[in-house]
Amino acid sequence: MRRFAHRRVAPPAPALQRHELVLASVCVLLNSGVTFAGLLLWREGWIRFRLDTGPRVLVDLAVLVGVMDLGMYLLHRTAHSRWLYGWLHADHHRYEFARPLTLFVLNPLEVLGFGMLWLTVCVAYEASWIAMMLYLFFNTLWGVLGHIGVEPFPDGWVRWPVTRAVATTTFHARHHLNQAHHYGFYTLVWDRLFGTLAPDYEASFARAPRKAELQRSLGP
């Protein structure tokens, strides 16, 4: 983190709170339960996976990332609706100044919702086991990167044709500052398509938030 301290996109997080640790611990336990449910579904023949190690693994990985990105975009945006936000998703946004642990600070129902999405995709699509493992690693890595508070990617990232579609730390940090934008997890594709990408995203890349932005995120 120190290497990128000059590229801070969110203020440093305050001291850990008990509520934060409890929610993160519950999240880890529930994710373990989702994994066990997946094992049971595999034993019953609902989930199947392939053992091949050829080029199709990359196709499977692309499918898993793309489908899960869309599914999580829709779930995330739904969680921000006025009917659900206060009791379902507000806990995550109590910690606007993110740290890696914030990835796991979720309402238990959200954890189960994302877990059900993953299991549904596994039932519907027979992927390579390698692709499934790579996706789970990628999911955790990108979740942590979204909450480290500093931008590790170079300035050209938002200008290069392929990488400009990939989510960054700035991308998710701006969501914590302005909840009207940036609901995607891995890519900007769905935010661009559905009009929820912040107009100043590229201009704000790797830039510390302004005082007015911080005040808006924290409320009166």
C-alpha cells in the first residue's frame, strides 16, 4: 500500500469496529456454507464440472466472469433501491473509507444472495474445474483491490482499449463516495450500458476525492 500512497482515492480507514469484525466473520462463515451447499449439489448431480485443461478453460473463465458480473450488477443495483437499501445494504456503506476487510462487511442476506447466484450459475453452466477455481481467485482479488483505497493501476489504464473496460480501485471507491454510480464488480460494461458510469470517472482516476465529495458521502 505504501508504494501507491501518492495515488490515494479514498481517505484512510478509521480504527476497526466490533460491528465491522462481526459482519466480516459472519460473511466468511456463510461463504463456507455456500461452498458446502455446492458440494451437496455436486454429489446430487446438479453441479457438474469438466476436467479438461485446454484452451476452453479460458472460454469458461470469460463466461463465468461475464455472467457473474451482470448478475452482481443487477443484485447490487437492486440493493440500492429505496425499499431495500436501509435494511439490506446500508451496513456496507457505513464504512465509506474502505479497507480490504470492507469486502466482507455485508448483510448476511446479501452474502446468501451472491452465493445463490454463484450456485445457480454453476448448476446452469458446466465449466472446467480450473476455470471455477480461477474465477473464485479472481473474485476475491478484485474485491480486495476495490477496497484498498489506493490506485495500483497506471494512468493509461482508463485509456487503453481493453483495460478501460476493467474495474479499478478508483471505480469502486467512487461508488462509496457517490452511490448513484458504479454498480459493477469486474467491468464497466454494464455501467456504461445502463447509464450508471460517472461522467467524470476517467478524469477522477487515481485522484483523491474533493472535500465536497467526502461531505456528500458522509451526509449532513
